[in-house]
Amino acid sequence: MTKKWVYLFDEVEQAEQYAGDWDGVRGLLGGKGGNLAEMVRIGVPVPPGFTVTTEACNTYLEANGIFPEGMWEQELEALKVVESRTGKVFGDAKRPLLVSCRSGAKFSMPGMMDTVLNIGLTDETALGMIALTGDERFVYDSYRRLIQMFGSVVVGISDEMFEEVIDAARKKERAESDAEISANGWKEVIREFKKIYRLKTGIDFPNDPYVQLKLATEAVFKSWNGKRAMDYRKAANISHDLGTAVSIVTMVFGNMGDDSATGVAMTRNGSTGEKHIEGDYLTNAQGEDVVAGIRMTKEISQLRTEMPAAYAEFEEVARNLEKHYREMQDVEFTIEKGKLWMLQTRDGKRTAQAAVRIAVDMADEGLISKEEAVLRVSPEQMDFFLHPQFDRRAKATARSNGDMLANGLNVSPGAACGVVALDADLAELWSKEGKDVIMVRPETKPDDVHGMLAAEGILTSRGGRTSHAALVARQFGKPAVVGVSALEIDMNKRQVQVRDKVIHEGDWLSVDGTNGDVFLGKLATIVPDIRDPWLIRLLSWADQFRKLGVWANADYPVDAQRALDYGAEGIGLCRSEHMFFEPGRLPHVQKMIMTDLPIERREALNAVLPFQREDFAGLFRVMDGRPVIIRLLDPPLHEFLPNHVDLRRELSDIKIRLQHADSLQKVDELLDQFKKKESLLKRADSLHEANPMLGMRGVRLGIIVPEITTMQVRAIFEAACLVAKEGVDVRPEVMIPLTTHVNELKIQRENLENEAKSVMDEKGVAIDYKFGTMIELPRAALTANEIAEYAEFFSFGTNDLTQTTYGISRDDAESGFLIDYIEKGVLPDNPFATIDRNGVGQLMEIGISKGREIRPDLECGICGEHGGDPASIALCHALGLSYVSCSPFRVPIARLAAAHAALKERMDS
């Protein structure tokens, strides 16, 4: 039996394998074909037609351009049925049937594939149409459209050649728009079009309607593999093996006079989500005119006055479609001589703000449940909602003007504009002067933090998704693009060069951290509002459904308050070392590092202690009644000293200046500077490690230099006792980083508990606290049962766990081979962006299982950058973690992603 390749719109239910399966119908007939069939089924006025399946397309492409056996014959049979339903005959001179040939894949790809209208018009049938309609102008307008679209879509003639002819016709007749060109004008255009077709193809435009239809069907099939379609699918993560269906639909005409029109509309506002029809239309036009921008369109609301009966029917159809699909619809329609016809419906594209409002409103209206409303908004949309975005038109204009400079890694979403500052001090200075700043660096270091905090956005020529720049940018919600290798930064000339364009310090740049684009100049932005009432309600519903706790990474009280405002339930990571870099503290830290005398080391640390105590007290006050996990010092000591390469350069500079000193006083000053720099260099060299990530840091540093741990623990518990006396509910949790062996933890816990007890005895206050560790090395995960004897909680540091599991440096890999690996499919995802389920995920599972064997109530969380990644959050839910911790700005995303994970688990069970 010959396979069925073609379905009439009212035949869909005959496809038994797809009966009642909407997803299957879309897969077979494409979104357009499936929706046309569904509209017919529910009684919406749709012109008669049929759909050639996606399977036919794939078979055609696999056979290198040969129609599947029986497909063309089935298409002709379906055409006969359409003829009988319309009372017209395809190719007939007296009552000619005209059809459109439209693409339509399973997933909407607007404008990416091809469509041909008015198929069936020839010299002979045109005369028949004129006799039927009495409107010569309308017929020749339609005929020229066929030749133009057929020439462009089917045989690849540049559309500009056709448009030049139309421009000439407008000028000749002094017409302001195509609608004012006369019948004679269009006849002359058709003659010129046919000449162009002959010139470019070597043959005449086909005067056989069946040849037109066959070639148009093939053109739509071929457009599936067109470059723009493939690029779109890649960007939208749509599979390349789905194929497109072809819908053949009876032509209805919006260009038959002032009682005819065509338009595109959405059943709700796609920008704001407001519940009113939004769209555009044109009278006396065809659909392509509305989207092509050739004529000034009219607001859909004007149709109510211009054609009240048709508008009333359209409004009712729009309501019914929304009720049927339980989703905002994007529709195309034509009004022919006052009669409404629906040509397409599909789920409407919308902004993130609109997506949230529509989901909440539809739940309130009873169209969908609260669970569905939460699932309707993706974490990616939430990301867009929470960060300033560039205005789409501004970006399009910048691209067309040649102002897009480069593209890099989109590590922290949002839009930022500012003047270029090439170092942190200048960024901070200019910010204090009221300037918006983009800090541009080859890469950032911890002592650049003040400049990063002052800047609106960050741009680096090196680094990866978890580089210092990326981590800090996400932490503080700064839009950032890193790893832009096209940037050539010249610190001597204080300028940046990208190919032939030179950007001087102080020039404006715009950075799009959402997709990694960098633009010259200042682009317009749109700022979202976290207080949006629909967002608040949607997230409150999400909180009802999720099982994972959502905590935040925060180092300062202002970050903690922001985290609370965004819905965080605790602090999952306070990086205590960030406090060391503050200008008032760094000299004391450096003194502690430089000295070899224990008493001087204690003096330096005692000077830092009040600062740390104040910071912790501020965090505890903000997080009243909520847990605060404080990680003790993690980085190696050399990070608190100037870079040894910079020191060598400065020493060389001082030597040169000594040779040219013009007084003994100047010599003494320079010698003093030299001794200090030389001393710093010696200590930096002595602390230098070939691989600091695997060197003396974290728990190792705490054991070798125990005074650091003692000072930090004292600061934590003095702060806790202080605010507890103020009536604050303090819940500190002290975390040891980089544990590999249980003995490390045993030693640290003993020191910690002794100091904590000492402080609480001194202050006369008992503080309930937890002691735990980070699981960020494979051995820690594999021996978690031993570690759980001394740890009341685990926090998985998945950044380092990924590095040590893969044996690769995240920064080096992301700016090097890892990008190629992902592009070539060697790795399915960037493991530093999404947790590697089979490797790192297994280690986490082992760690959780072994830890809870010893301590069933063991609190397990994640505090790496993966804590804000939706796919990683889904894995954390599946593994049974207690919470995820992420930057404050990603807390709402994590709340939504955690709810999605719980709801999808419920649906699958």
C-alpha cells in the first residue's frame, strides 16, 4: 500500500498513529498545517486546502531531490477535492482556482523558509479571473506578485531587480504606494518581470499551473536546508532532521478593493502581555505587504470602524482560538469582499515581561492551572526579565551601521553602556564623577574588584565563563562579555583596536552580556522591574511547587539584602577573602604575608579582625533567622600581593629613574621604594606555585598558617554574639574549603570549636552553629562517609570539582580548545556552564549517598556558578540536594527552575 504523504485539512484524524496526539500532528503536518487542520475541526473559517507531510520533505531531501513515490499523484488528487469544494478548477480559463504554497515546520521558524502565493495564474487564467471579478487591476497585481515571488523563491532571482521595476512604475504613474498603480501599470511591470525571468533563467516563466505548483513544492522542501533556516535552527536549538511540511491553500484575496484587507495580529499584546488584540493590517493588499514594510500599516483597532462586521467576527475567532489552544495566538487573516478567512494561527512570540503576565492572567481566567503558568515561563525568559536589555531596533540599527565590533562569551546577561576605562582605578574615579563606565581589561584580577563594582559592564579579551571577571560579574549582576580575542588592548596608547576600528579610552561602548555582542557607541536600553506584580505572583506559585531551597552567594550586607529582595532563603556562600581586598584591609593582609615573625603576623591579623567582624555582623543582621554559610579563606596568599611580573617591571623602572635622579633626596626616595618592591617580589616569588589551583590554599593554608583560621572564626563568633544580644536570630555555618582527607577536617574542626567556645564563653552567649566543608575534589566525594563524621553539611563547589574531574583549567580551556570541542560535538555542553551529569554528577551522587549513610539529616547544597544554571538545578533536584546557592540576581531564575524540576518530576511519575 502506498504511504500517505498528503492530508486534506479535514483528514487529519485519519492519521490513526497521531489521533489525539497534538505533538505528533505538528511533527507530521508542521505547525502551520496542523493548526489549519485544527481550525477546520473547531469551525473556524479556513480556505480549503491540504498539507504535504514533513516525512515527504525528508524523503525528498534524502533522495537528492526526487519526490517520494505517489506523493505528486496524491497532491493532484487532493487538488481535485479542493476544486470540488470551491467550485473552481486549477488552470481553468473560466473559473480558475489559485492556491498558495506555504512552508511550516513542527516548531515556528518565522520568515526562515519559503512561501509562494497566487499559483495558477497564467496569461490565460488571468483573463478568466478578470471576466469573473471585473477587476483588471486586482488580477494583474496578483499576477505580478506570482512572478516576483516565484522568481525569487523558486529560481533565486534577486528581489531587488523586481523592486527596481516597481519603483519605476510608481514614479511613472506618480503613485505613492503599490495600491495606486493602475492595471496598465501592472501589465507593463509583468512584461518587464518576464524579461528578467527569461534573462536570468534562459527559459520563459512557466505558463502551466501544474509546473508552477510542482516547482513551488520543491522550493519549499529545499528551503528547509537554506542557510538562514539552518542558522535559525542552530540558534533556537531546533533539530535539523524534522523537515518542513507544505500547505497548499486556496487563495483568498485581500487586494480586491476597499472591502478587502489582510493582516497579522496577536490575541494579546506581545510586549506587555495586556489582554487586547494587537496587530496591523492593510486594505486592498496581500499578506506579504503587511510584513514587507512597503506600505504604512494600520492599527488593528481601526478595522473595527472600517469593517465592523468583519472585525466583530475576527474578535470572536481570536477569543475562541485562545480558549481552544489555552495560549496567546499569533494569527494571519484575509478579508475578501467582506468575508473573513483565517490563514494561520500559532503560539505567539512575546517578551519575557509579556510571558509572565500572560501566564498569570490565563491562570486567573481559568484557562490554565497555576502549575501550567509556572511551566509556561522558561528560566531563560526569567533571565531576560531581570536584566536590562538593549532595544531590538537599536541593535538592528547598530548592525546595519557597521557598529557591531565583536562577539565573545556571554557570561553575565544584561545590557550596559559606558565609556571605556582600561584600569580599575580609573573606572572607579570616573564612576564617582557620575560617568557610566565599561571596564575593559585583558583579564581581571581580585584587586580589580573596586573597578568592576563601579563599572556598568565588563569586557575582557581573555578568560572563560568561570574566569574572575565572569564570577564577579554574575555575583554583582554586571553585564559582561569575556574572551573577546579580537580585542587588541594597548595600555601604552590607552586604546583598544578591533580590526580597523580604534576605540580610545573615554569612547562609548555597549556590551550585551545576554548574547556576547559588543557595539560601538551608546545603545538604548530597556530596564525591567523586579517589583512587577505578575512576576511576584508567578514566583510565589513557583515557591509552592519547588522542593529545593534557593540560597544566594553574597559577601556584603548590600548583596544579602538584594538576595532577600529576590527571594533567597539563606546565604549559601560568603567568600570571606573578598573582604580582605578592601583598601583599608589589604595593607594589613600584606603585612601578615610579608612577616616571618609570629607576633607581627598576629598583630596584622588583629588589625583585620574588626573589619571582618563588622562585615559578618552586617550579614547576620540582614539575614535574621536565615542560615549564613561563611567559607574560610580559600585563595593562595600570593593573590593578595602585586603580580610578580608587574613588580619586576616596576623595579626596572626604578633603576632607570635612579640613573637620572637629580638629588640625594630623590635617590633616597627611590632606594626606599626599591627595597619595598624588592621585598614584595622576593615574597611573591617564594609563594609562586606552578599550579596555584592545586597548591597551598583552602584547608591547607588554614593548617599551615592556623592564625588565619583562628582570626576568622573569632570574627564570625564575636559578630554572632554581638547581634544575638541585639535580638537577631543568628544561624552561622562555618565552611572549610578544599578538603581532601578527613584528617584535615578533623584538625580544622578542633581548632574552630576551641576558638568558637572561647568567644562564646567570653561574651556569655551560646550560638547554635554548624560546621561543614566544601566537596570540590573527587577524593572528598569518594570518601564522603569519612568526612561526614566531622561535617554537618556539605556544599559542592562544582567549579573546582569540574576542573579536577576533567583535569582541565576552566579559564585556559574556555579560551582555547573547549570552544572547538563544543562546536564539533566532542562535548555536548560546556561542563563549566552546566554540570556534567555522568562525571561530576556521579561524584555528587556518591558524596550525597555516602554522607547521608553516616548523617541521614546531612544538609547538602551547591555553591558553584552551576547553582544558577537551570539544567544543573534540575540535576540537583534529582540528586536530592537541600538547596542551590547562586548570585542574588539569579535567585528568581533558580526559584523558577527548581519549580520546573519538581513539576516535571510529578508529571513523569
